[in-house]
Amino acid sequence: MVMFCIVTGGAGFIGSHTVDTLVARGDEVAVIDNLSAGSIDNIAAHLKSGKARLVQADLLEDGWQSVFEGADRVYHIAADPDVRGSAQAPGAQVRNNIVATQRVLDAMRVHGVPEIVFTSTSTVYGEAATIPTPEDYTPMLPISVYGASKLACEALISAYCYSFDMTAWIFRFANIVGERSGHGVITDFIRKLQANPAELEILGDGRQTKSYLDVRACVAGFEYAVAHSRETVNTFNIGSEDWIDVVSIADIIAAEMGLSDVKYRFTGGARGWVGDVPRMQLSVGKMKGLGWTPDIGSEESVRKTVRAILQG
């Protein structure tokens, strides 16, 4: 059955890969994106073919809501993902994440859109004492405004689903990396080494250890969960089953760039920045219970991403 799907943030990193999957499946796709972080190049082939259309709009303004008329599902991916920046300008994350999500939910309510897929984050757990961290971990005490904003969005989605007869799939992601990625440690390190191949500044002590997953595996995972679960609110972790530390990521990048004698300079401390969680790995046991297992690990995901960025 062909569905009419809306993808907010569909010209961005995870959003554009989601659009790829939906178009390949034969769905009708409308992308809503203000192009502040995304790029029209990411979905240009789909726009040219007519298999997707772009509504260039800001979710904090009006004029896009009519697109929701007749939609079957919303993939709400648009967000401000800058954990570091949220410590400097928290108001932007409140507006772009919490307020924008409420406006999307209200457009769904008004136009009778029954389903939402929401991309959340591992940072909702804060510094979890249980690693790998399961979905039912408590207490959930985010240490960044970004994590808090995503947790607030999850609460809003739950309330709208139970109040207005909607169904939601909420996915708490590990670090998702891959082709078209525009921010994060991999992009940061590559840019720094391109500017100065002799020395690399590493924020914190370099021992921060986290799980990474390739974006295509991520999208395949959440599409699998949508097809195989049907509670009112379905919440799942998505990540790899291993992790990698920051120094090892730096080593991979240096090797892929052909740099053999890079000096690492550490800023010190367990955290790279305010709100950084030094150790993170999600339990994917709930997803495995549905029948999905990640087919790629952290190291391979990182290396694949580095190569894609360098080949650019």
C-alpha cells in the first residue's frame, strides 16, 4: 500500500536517508525543511524525478500545516542537534525541539494524521548507571538541554497519542554517522586535520567511549520496528552492540587520511564539553526481540563514514 508520508527535516542527514528509503518503497513523500542545516542536494534526485516534493518552511512559523491534509504518517526528524551549543543558547533548543514538536503534533491533530515516527536520543538517559542502557532505565536525568528537550518531546508525543488517538514510534539513537553527516566528532576531526595535519585537538581526555551506528542501518532498524510493533507509544533504542573511544576514532581518521605522525593535544577532563556523556552504549535487546539486529559495529560505522566524507 502506497502511503503519503511527511518528513520534517527531510533534507538533512538522517532525514534525507529516510526519504531515500520511503521513495524506494514507493511512498508519496513531502519534505518540510527550512534548509538551515539540510541541503537540497541531499534530495535533489527525488525532487527531479517527482517522487518527493519540498516545502521550504520553518516549523516555528505558519504556512506548512496544510501539507498534513491526507497524510498517513509523519517522520518528525527536524531538530537542533547541537549538544554543545545547547549549553550556550538553550532557548534555541527549546524552540526548535520542544515548541516545533508541539506544532507538528497539533497539525497532526487538526488534520487527522494518525502516526508519527520520532527521532530521539540516548542523551535522554543522562549518565546512566546501567550500561548497556535499556529503554526502561530510570531515573531519566538528562545532563544537557538537548537531552532534556528530546525527553520533553517524548512526553508531548505520548500525551497527544493518548489524547487524540494517534500511534507513535520513538527511537532513542546512539551516535548515528554516515554519508551526508555534517556535524559530530568525525566531521570535527577531519576539518581540524585538513587545516593542520600535524596536530589534532581532542576535547576532554580522549577516553570518552560511545556506540556508533551507520545511518543506513539506523533507518533500516526503525523502519523494521514500525512494521513489527503496534502499541499506542512504541519506544526503542537503536545503536550498535559495541563502542569505541575518541582516541581510536582519531587513529582511524588519521590513517584514512594517510597521516602517520599526528600529535594529539587533549583539553583534559572526562567530558569534552558541558553536557557530554563520557560513556554510552544502548541496549538493543528490545529491538532484537522484534527480530532486528544491527549488521554493523561502531568501528566499521566510523571507518565507513570517514571514507564517505573524504571521498565527498
